[in-house]
Amino acid sequence: MPPYARARAGLGWVPQEREVFPSLTVEENLTVTALRGKWDLKGVYALFPRLQERRKYFGNQLSGG
């Protein structure tokens, strides 16, 4: 599948580096750079329920695993 088709399908690549704001909560990290589109907090939490459980944790409290 060519890259443009993957992007249109909603797929993206997220590098493994720790690109979070350590002093913001998980929820703040998810919303601070959010763009309009099909993904909102409800959709992200549905796909990654453990993030919802940790939404009040700060970025520097998360493991990389």
C-alpha cells in the first residue's frame, strides 16, 4: 500500500522515542497538539484503554514498554 493510501486509511508511524511532555498528564499530551479529524479522546481510549486508566499520570511517570 503506498504511503498516501495508508495516511488516508488513518494509519501513521509513531517513532519509539519518548516524545511526550514530561510535565503534562497523559490526557494533556493527547490534546495539546490535537488536530480535527476522526480521532478524539474517546476513540483513542477505546483503542488503548490502559491510557484512559493512566490519563492523570504525568508523562515522566510512564514506562516506555
